[in-house]
Amino acid sequence: MEMTVLSELRMRPATAERWGWDASTTARLVLAGVVIFTLLVGANLATPLYPLLQARIGLSSLDVTVAFSSYVLALVAVLMVAGHWSDHIGRRAALVLAVLVGLAGGVIFANADSLLTLSVGRALQGVAVGLATGASSAALRELLPQRPDWASRFTLLSSAGGVAAGPAIGGLLSLLPEPTRTPYYVHSAVLLAALIPLWLLKARPAIAPAEGPKAHRVLAPRKPSISHEARGAFWMAATTGFLSFAVFGFCLSLAPGYFATVVHADSRPLIGVLAGVTLGSSALSQLLGVRGRFVVPAALAVLGVSVVLVGAAAAWSSPWLLVAASISAGMGQGIAFRQVFNEVAGKVEAARHAQVISTVYVITYLGSAVPVIGLGLAVTALGLQAAVVGFTALCGLAALTLAAVSMKSALRI
């Protein structure tokens, strides 16, 4: 019997066979990647729009970081509570649920008239991305069982690519009438278009289906647990992810105002592109086949030096330094994170992949919340340029420290 979406969500067998799209492996790969990519585009459309929202609603710099962080905190909460759901309800059902929640979040954000409604819309977008993160990563790995490295590449390419494309697309769409609403209406149309093939897809069975009258108990929150063999790889991936997303969080929240002072421009498409440069180069780095014992420490060192130079770009009034440092920061981050992400993914058993990877992302996404709120407070107290210089210096120091730890581990091999 072919499962319907509703029967999957209820964890019950379908009562009748239905027609469905028996997609090829390639089509399933593309669809899993497109869903998480599109959701992350929507979650980051607002980056170049924040100055407009500040003027329309009357937001401070701290308010912007609060709205941004409501997305991250909701995402983290869902990863903690529901990171394992797709193991039991199926990957397709989890992705359908994510798209529906993402549609609701985009509509609310587009029509927000206060910090509260803005934060509610952002939080729903975070819920959607949280539901899709573990499901899409696990689906890609199951579709490429003999190519785990490429599964990790596709996961990170889709994720980083969506986050990078969001600000650029938001900046372009903001040139249309109703600049703070139109980007979300267009995005909602794209999400609806992706929902159709996802709904019609013949789903593969869940890897850990629940049985019995109390099957829903398997959806209860679980205490994260990592096997002893994977523990070192897990913490390296999680701390690298935390640092990476602290940098990304800066790029996607307060960086547009900082970048505008460096390039002396107020073009929203240009600022959107600049905000996405680091994430775009991180996504493109997934296509590089860099290997070796010392790849991770070298890549983290590049990230550390580059982030410091991003902070120095304003003091030296150098747009070219800003662009070059942003590109190299993204390349360093992307190469390092792929290596450590792939290592932990390879050490986790298939039945717990979605749960463990979701736990990695819990810590990773906290990097976009806690440090960024601290940055917002620092801007209020010190001003934008001084706060950015201090923030990037701390991030650079953290990256170089991680590089030293990674080098020590590499020398022991």
C-alpha cells in the first residue's frame, strides 16, 4: 500500500492504494535539495529589507537582532524537539509539513506591523527550516548510500546556497512595488510549486516506523546522545558550526548597514549580494575536492584571518578588501565544515542520522543567535563600526584557536 501524506503523519498504513509519482533517484535528490534550499532562501529574504522594515515599523538595531534571533531560536527548539521525527513519519511527510509551516511564516512576516508579528513570522520560518534540516540531510544520505561524501556536499551546498541566495533575491525583488511584501509573495508561489511534486511523490517507508496504539510516543523529545566513537568528531563539527554561523548571522543581520558604509552605497540588490558573498563562496566550496590531513586546520586559519580583515575593511575604506575577505572566509568555512560534518555523519549509524545531525545543527544555529544578540547590544553601546571590529576580532581568534586544536588532532594521526 502506498502511503498518503496524512497517513504518514499519523504513522498509520494507508487504507487504499493511490496513484503517485514514482520518481527516479536523481529526481528525489533534486527535490530534497530544492525544498531545503527554497525554505532557506525565504528565511533570508529579509536581510536587505531590514533597513526598510526599521523605517516602516520603527525598529532599533537591537530589535533587528531580536527578530533575526527569533528565527534561530525557534529553529533550534524544533531541532531539539523534533529532529528525529522524519525517522518515524518518513522524509517526505516531514518535508511537506515544513513547506506548509514555511508558507504560513512567510505570509505573516510579509504583513507584519510590529516587532511581535515580525518575530512570529520569523519563528515559523525557523520551525519550517528545523523540520526540513534533518529530513533533507537524511534523505540525501539514503539516496546516495555509496557516496556519503557527496551526500554531505549536496546537503551543505543546498543549505549554504539557500542562505546565500536569499539576501540577493530579496534585494532584487525589493525593487518591485511593496518592497517588504512582494519578495514573500513571490517566494510563497515558488514554495507552492515545490509542494505539488512533493505531495504527489511516492514516499519510501520510514526507516524506523512506529507500531501499536501508542506509536506517537516515538515523537516525544529525546535527550541527545552520541556514541563514544563519534563524540570527538561531533564536538569538532558542532564548534566549527557554531563559529561559522556566528559569522553568517552577522552577515545576515547587521552586516548590510556595515557594508553600506564600506562601499558608500544604499542599493538594496548590491547590499544583498555583498551580504551573501561569504555564504555563496561557502556553497561553491562544496564543489571542490580538497582532501588531506591538514585541510581542516588550514581552512580554519583562512577563516580566522579573513574574518578579521572583514572587520578591518571599513577602517581602511576598502570595498575590494571587503569582497576578497568575504570570499576567502566563505571558502575556509565551507571546506572546514564539510570535512568535519562528513566525519561525524560517517560515524553515526543510519537509524540515528537525522537525530544526531539535527543535534549538530542545534549547536551550529545557536551561533546565529547568542553572539548576534550580543553584537546588537554592542552596537547600541559602542556604535556599528567599533562593535563590528570587536566582533570580527573575537571570531577570528576563535577560528585560529580551533585551527590549533584541529592541527593537534591531525598530528596525532
